[in-house]
Amino acid sequence: MPHQPLRIVDANLNRSAEGLRVLEDVARFILDDPDLSRRLRTVRHRLTEAGRSLGTAPLSERDSEHDVGRENLPKQSYPDLISLVEANAGRVEESLRVLEELARLDELSATLNAAGFEQARFALYPVEKEMVSRLSRHDKLRQMTGLYVILDRQALAGRDELEFARQTIEGGANVIQLRDKQSCAGELLPLALRLKELCHKSGVLFIINDYLDLALAAGADGLHLGPKDLPPAAARSWLPQDRLIGCSVTTVSGAIRAKKEGADYVAVGSMFPTGSKKGAVVVGLDRLKKVKKAVSPPVVAIGGITENNVGEVIAAGADCVAVIDAVLGKPDARKATRQLLRQIKEAKRKCPKTS
């Protein structure tokens, strides 16, 4: 066997295995996804088998201490997990292409399978895409904290939605939801696009209530579903993997079911009597506590929450607080948002386990 190509084979087999192990551990320990872990493990095991077909020949040609490129290897840092995954996936994909090309050499083609390396490379492309999308969704979910302001157009009664959104964002809101129970998706699209642009420039999540088609057309960060809307599993089949799905629930069993069907967060309510939603069932703080114990966070509390009772909601375990009248019903939305957030921060300071 030729010596120089074996050094390249050895280096790229090692590089691929190392990168795949990083990806596999992210899929296993960060994403908790057994299917992604299995797919990555399968590729890694196939590469191990390819290396075994060469016996000890590549190892005998290894000369890492005299590798002329060793001193020039960049000391790379990553700002986040997405960058880590992209870098390691690229590293593996490049190595697989090198191995594929080397396997086409006459002296190596009898031992190495070029088609196998090509198949492994193409198997990795969708895995990388899914991992990046899922990690992006995780990043969005971490923003589901603090104050979640629902821009209910009926509650606004003709007032400027963009101006109210701007004021609440300046006041510190982390999430803005567009809600309209009367207009159709086509009528709402121009407004939704403007709200999305405002939210994205400000680093705030933009959620659409009810309308899957509107969420897709506007490129919203997520979709919030009520008990009579599409089930989360059906919505997930249409939404990109990096988008959030939230569900309104009133019971512990409903929260558990929503999470099992693919909801990223649940909104529990109504906490207190409210005039924002006709016929809302008041479930109270005790129900919130039970839901918090039954499902993983985040849990959003909603319904009748004001500056006077928001501390109780946080103490009961809410990760995030959703409001309508407590902001939209005030003459100064910016000031109202700031006051609510001050109460939320103070309550979390007293109850550090909920923060």
C-alpha cells in the first residue's frame, strides 16, 4: 500500500471520528434525542469498520510529531453550541470527502469503499440541519422568561399595534404575541410582517396566536395554539424545526399531553378572573404549581395577572407571565411593562429556585 495516502487516510478517519463524537454528545446530552444520537453513532461505527479494513497500516504510518501543519492549526473558539455543531459537522463532511476521493485511487479502491464515504457524507447533511434548527429552538425557548405581552387587536380597539409593541419592547418585554380572533390571516399578514421585523431587530420573540399559515408566511418565531386549534404534533409537521409551539392548558393532564405532542411551552390559566377572555376558567395558583411539577419548563402563567398579584404567580413557579390588560389597558404601556418587570424580578429574587 502507498505510504503517503495512508497518512491522509489515518488523519481523516481520526478527524471524522472526533467530530462525530462531538455531534453525538450534543444530540445525546443537549437535545436528548435518541434518533439523532443513533444516526450519528451509525456513521461513526461505519467509519470505524472502514478503518479496520486497512488493519494497522494507517497507524504504522502515523507521524503526528512531524506533521508540518500541526503548528498552524487554529485554536478555535465558539460563541455558542450552534457554531460548535456547524464547525464539527463541516469538519466531518470535509474529511469524508477526502476519504471518498482517496478511495478512488487504484491502490486503495480494493480496500476502501468510495461510495460508502459518499453515503455517510450525504447522511450527515440533514442531521446537521436538524441539529442546528433544534439548537436554535432551544435558544428561543430560553427567552421564554420575564414578560410575555399579548397584542390583542380587539383589546387595542383600533390603537396602533406597532407603537404599543415598540413601547412594551422598550419597557423590557421578552415576547410579543399577535392575537386577533376576528380578522383572517390575509388581513393580518402586513401587520405581522412589520411586527416580526420590529421584534427581530430588538431581539424579542414574535409569536402568532392560532394561525399556522400566518406564522409560516410571516416567519414568526412560534405559534401559540388553543385547545380547539390544531394539535401540536400536526403543527410541528408544518413548522420549521427552529420555531416554537405553545399551548394553552387548564389541567395537569392537558399540560402533560401538550408536552408529549410536541409543545415547547404551556400557558396555564386563567390565574385570576379576567375580562380579556370571555368564559375563561379560573384555575388558580394551585393548578399552576401542579403543572410546574408535572412538566419541564417553561410554564407561562396567564389570565388576570396585574402588578398587584404578579409576585404570587412567580412564587407559584411561573417561568414567564403573559398579560393583556395589565399593559394594553394602561395609558403608558412602556411604564406599565417596566413596573410589571420590577415586580417579577423582585419576586424571583425572593424565590431564586423559580428564576
